[in-house]
Amino acid sequence: MVRHGSTLSLLTLISRVLGLLREMAKASLLGTSALSDAFSVAFMLPNLFRRLFAEGSISVAFIPTFKEYLLKNDLKKNREFLSAVFTLLTFLVTLAVMAGILAAPLVIPLFGMEAFDETVLLTRIMFPFLGFISLAALFQGILNSLHIFAPSGLAPIVLNIVTILCAYGLSPFTENPARAMALGILIGGFLEAAIQFPFVLKQGQRFFFTGIRRAVTNPGTRKVLRLIGPTIIGMAAYQLNDLVSTALAGNAGEGVVSSLQYSLRLQELILGVFAVSIGTVLLPNLAEYAKTSRWDIYNERLIAAMDIIALITIPITFFSLAQGELLIRLLFQNRSFDETSVALTLSAFTFHMPGLFFIALSRILAPAFYAQSDSRSPTLAGIIAFAANMCLALILVRPLRGAGIALSLSLASVINTALLLAFLKKNPNIAVGRDLGSALVYTLKLSLLSGLAVIPVRVLSPRLLAIFAGRGRLISYGIPLAVNTLIFAALGIALLFATRDRNLRGLLRGNSRFNS
């Protein structure tokens, strides 16, 4: 996968690492305090609409429609379409930003924030981020349609860098660090759009403001709106789930919202580097095999992708569960991130990580449907899973607090994966059902080997911590974690070689089943 990876995959890795550094800065300055919860909720609200309208729905609906205009090579109609989309998007997002700023005092009480006034202020500071990031999504859609990916991969890197710099650079000049980070988010969102715009112009793509009626009646815009409909349903279910989970966390006690965010950031780092990259490479291949009815190769690639995901995520899950506290202390413990913060984040992390394999697997199975132009099946699976997540969260949040919300997400991920596999078996051309038994055996094998490899780590870890204790965070936690990682990796690879693991040997030879 590294050999077949693109520049975008590398940029995604850098972005996720910087996102982790951003969370480390937040942990250092805010910990899991009420102020940290206020920032998390205030940033979550514009992000909710961003994922609903900008990155998800608009990108999915805009790119295929714009590709049709590009193939027709009619510059006039192309410009009219872009102008219509640009005008309508700007109009709708401006209304949404104004509504968000005005409605903040009415919405924030739902989250049970202790720092109510500060949460409202932070929400109002960051809500214009929605406008900038929506334009950035449009520019990204234009560039991706033209097979230009680097600028859109660079944009989130800029956002994270600016947020980190503002967090430390502006904190002395603001009433609290949360406001400094909020200003960083706002400036970073503007730069995400600004750095992509020159590349759009360089490709000769021009657009202007036009009348709202003309924008709505444009044939291309109407097609985009039709395509957005089904996507919004699935995305709305996801965002509603996120909203309810955050509200439950906010009412579960101080620091719970922030601890869940820190835990998810660690999980998303792994997903972004591996699952998203594999899905990105897999989708165009599966689409080609489906259109040319080469189902044998289609099945082979899909099963191989599932095996590779298991090979990566299952060992990482076992190691993370064994070394979660060390990892959290190394990355986050500083200043405001005290023992209570460590305990809260560790409890969430312990229940988030068992769902890693299933979340990653769903990122692989979804492209299998999209390659066949089937968006209904993954949408239905997602809606059912998110409904289950909400019900489980309502039940588990009272006895387990943040850990209950994390556990509900992991269980919902299992449900989502099971539904995707069940829907995939309905296609007679796909042989996943026949190979599911061997995939299950392989998963159990990896679980057993990972369990064996983690035993020495659990035994040696307390001794290593005692040896390096009291020598600063980097040495006290970093060296034991590095040593444990090497031991686990060496023993795990040795066990895979001893069992003649076909996927490991294929990857090491550069001759895995992903080769075309």
C-alpha cells in the first residue's frame, strides 16, 4: 500500500499527525476542564454542518456533475454551472452562519455546559469557519475533478499549523487559551479556501456571482441538489448521532466531552493513515473491475483488503489496550492535563479501541458498494448502526459516563460492519460470503498471535517505567513505550513468519494481492 500510495496519502498522514499535535496543544492549555468542554462543543457545531453540507454531500454530488461538464468541453455552460453552484453555496452558507451565530444561546443549553457564556462566545467566533470551509470544499471538488489532489491535501495541514501557532502565540493576548484556539480555527479555515483558490484559477476555471433564481434553475445545480438528497439522509443520521453523543457527554460531567475527543483523535490517526489510504486505492480498482465484469479479480482485491486491514488494526488494538495509559501520558499529560484527565481519557480509549478493526473494515466495504453505484446499502446500514449507537449511548452513559459512549460507538461499528457484509452477500457476483469463513479464521489467528505478543509487554512495562521514572515526560514514558513497541513488533513479526502468514510475506516482497 505504501508503494501504491499517492501524494494525497502522505499529506493525509501529515495532517493527522498535526491534528494530534493540535490536540496535544489543547490538552496542554485546557486539559479536560469546563473551558476545554466549551471549546469542544463550540467547534463541534460548525463542524457538524461542514460534514453535512460541505465535505460529504457537496463533494459527492458536485464532482460527478462537474465531470460531465468537463467531458462536454463547453466552456460557457461550464462557467454558468460553476457560477450557479458558487452563488447558491455562498447564499446558503451565509444564512447558516448568521443563524448559527444568532441561535447559539438557544442551542448551547442542550449540552449542559458549565461555562455557558464562554461556549456561546466561542461558538460565535468559530461559526464563520463553516463559510470558509464550505468554499474550500467547492474548490477541492473542482481540483479533484481535474485530478489535482495536492492543494486539497495541503489545506488541512495549514489549518492545524495555524491553530497550534495561535494557541500558543495569541494566548497571552486573549482572556483564555480557548479564545486563542478559536481564532486559530477561524484563520485556518480562511486559509484552507485561500490556498486552493489560485490553483483553481490556474486551471482556467472562472466563476462569478449570479442571480439566485438563475442559480437554482441551472440544470447542473438542480442535478447536484437531487444527488445530495440521499447522501444528506445518511450524513444527517451520522451528525445527529454525534450531536446526541456530545450532548450526553456534556451532561455526564466535566471533562467527559474533551476526554472523548482526545481518545477519538488517537483512533482517527490510525484510521486516516491506513483505512482511508487503502480505501482510496481500492475504490477505483473495484469500480473498473465491476464495470468490466471481472468479478474474480474484484473478489480477490476485496478479500485482500480485508485481510490487510485485519493485519494492521488487530495488533495495533491489542498493543494500544496494553499501552494506552503510557501513550496518553506521553502525548497529553502536561500543565492542565492532570491525573483526572488521564483517567477520563484512558477509560474512553479503552472502549474506543476494540471498535477500530470494525470501523476500518467498514471503510473498506463501503467502496465495494460505491464501485457498483450503490449508495443506498451503506446509507441504510449506517442509519441502523447510528440508531443503535444512540440507543446504546442512552443506556450506557449513566453507569459508565464517557466510557459508555465510547463502548456504544464500538458496538454500533460492529453492527454496521455486519450489515455491510450481509448486504454485500446479496450480490451473486461477489464471493465475500464464501470467503468470510477464512477471513474470520484469519482474524482469530491475528487476535491469538497479538495476545501472545503483548504478554511480554505487559510483564516488562512496570519494570521499564520504574527504571526511567522521574526523568521528564519524554524519557519517563517515551523510552518505555518505544522499547515495548520494538518488543511487540519483533515478536509479532516472528510469530507471523512462524505461521507462514501469506499477507506479511506478500507485503515484504512487494507482491501483495493489491498489485495490478
